Amino acid sequence: MSNSLLESILVKTDDLFERIFHRQQEKETVSFRTHLTDPRKILLIPGQNLEDLVLSFDFIQAVRNRFPRAEVCILVPRKHFCLLENIPGIREVEYGNRSLHPFDVHFRRVAAALQKENFDWAVNLSFNGGRAEALITYHSGAKVQTGLPTPETERFYNLLIKKLPDEPHFRERFNHLFRVLQVRKPLKPTANFIQLSEEELDRGAKYVRMRKSRKKSGGFIGCAPEWQAEEKTLVRNLQKFIEKLTAELEPTELLVAANLAVDEQINKWENISAHMHIFANLRNMLSSLAACERVITNSIGLACLLGSTGTTVGLIPTNKAILSRLTYSDLKNIRVIRQEKDRFPLNQALDFALRG
């Protein structure tokens, strides 16, 4: 409680300082014609969560194609670095736990490093125009600073999208940003965000075969929970679901991939330790889950990744705001397990996991 109160005070203090000391004339000296048409260095800033990176991939690829000679940097948590391996000409820059105000020591260190890069563009790719991403966009020192504006974040940009239509889907909203930046939008969504090699797929299949019971004819099931440390209600619901699932299935029938959960919390669940595994990185986790008969998860980002590999996925949508922004093509091979009256769909999730 005290931490959240302090965070709120610091955010309001930053807002006050910005209104008092910010000098608008500093932004008016930027030559958009020069920096928009021939950028040398571009910084793209997806949201911190996996789904933000996954849903930003089309835009990242389009920018790379539009400016093949530019250096394109992606600001992501270190655990996401491995997911960008198959994109040529991309440099990852680490920024994990993100601050809503500039007084955080880690934020100041990252901002100082970005300012030395002398970027031409900094683009906030957070689907909801998040404040944390808008703040680092502004403090990156880039010549052009932009993103999807909200009443809270538009002051952090010097290139604003005027009269942004209230489009229902994620990609339709970003198409307006594409046009402002003179980047041609993709003709269709990218079929595969991540290209797993044959070697990776074989390694994942081998891991599942080693775990799987040879005595039972049923398929091997994967489960991948995702939560943030502060999401206590979600943690309780997922814990109850996983405990019931592990009571029904042996470790030779079920894999609980724990890379997207908070380590210090899930490691306390001693009764699921035999089912649980934390992989070396997200690519290894994906290759093993792709070898399962079906996977159940509450991670929209992971569901999209696995669905693009042809894996059958059951998605418990704990973030309805993001789900409402997706199109049918985003949900390929994904069965959405709907909640009833805002309650966690425990029985429906168990039914999918056990019977498909």
C-alpha cells in the first residue's frame, strides 16, 4: 500500500514539474521533413508484457523493410531478447521493470544511455499508449517522439496523430501511426511471429517424449500461467486451477511451464513441483509447448505465438481490454475460454485441459 502511494505521489510530482518547467519551444525546432524521410537510428518501444511485443511485430517488420539502412533498436526486457533472434538488422536494448516517473534510478540510467544513442525516432508501440513507455519515449532524446496519444501521454510527444479514430482493433489503430510515419502497413498480419528452427522443434519434442508416459495413450498437456506480482486475485485463481489439474494428471501427462509466472510465488507451490519446469529461455519453452497435444494459458502473447506454430491453445482471457483489440486472424488455433459473470472459468478451463 505504501509503495503504491509513494508511486502515485512521484507521478503527480513529475506531472507538476512538467507543467511548470517544460518549454514548448524546444520541440518546435525539430525538422520533421528531415528526420521522417531518412531516419538513421530508430527506437521502438513495445509495452513490457509479452502480448505487446507479439502484437507489435508487424510494425517492427514494416519499419525494418521501409528503412533497410537504418539501425533499428527494440527496447524490451532481457527475457524477450531471444524472441527477436530471427529478425535481421535488429538490436535489442534492455529495459525491464518500467517506471511511471523519472525519479527512479534504473529509469534515469536507461534514459541517459538512450540519449547518447542520438535516435532520430522513438516510437511508443504500447497498444494503449502506456505512460511508462511514453515517458521513456520523451526522455530518450530522439528527434521525433510519437505513439498512440491519450489525454495523459500526448504531452510526451512532439509528433501527434490528430483526431485518432476509435478503431476497435489493435492493428487498425496502429495503421494511423503507420501513415504519419510514412511506413506502408503490411498487407496482412504476419503468419509467424517467431520462426522456431527444426533443431529447436526436435529438441522440444524430445523433452516431451522424455516426460511423457508410454503406458497411457492420451496426449501430453501443457499449462503456462502468467501473472504479475501484484495480481493477487489472479494468482489465487490460477493456483486453484493448477492444483485441480495436477490432481487429475500425473507429471508424465502434464507440463506446467513457469517462465511467465513470478518465481518467488510459484516456487512456493510445493505440490506442483514435480509437474513444473522453468526453461532456460522463452524459445526453449515455446519449442516444448509446441510439442504438446494442447496447451492452456492465460497469456494472450503466448497463445498467439503457439497458435501461429499450429498448436491447439485454450486461452483464459484475464485481460479483456487486449482481447477486444484482437482480430480473428490473431486467434488462429486458439479457443477462447469465456468467463461467466466476471468469474474465473475454472470448470471450463479444466474441461478443455482434460478433454480438449
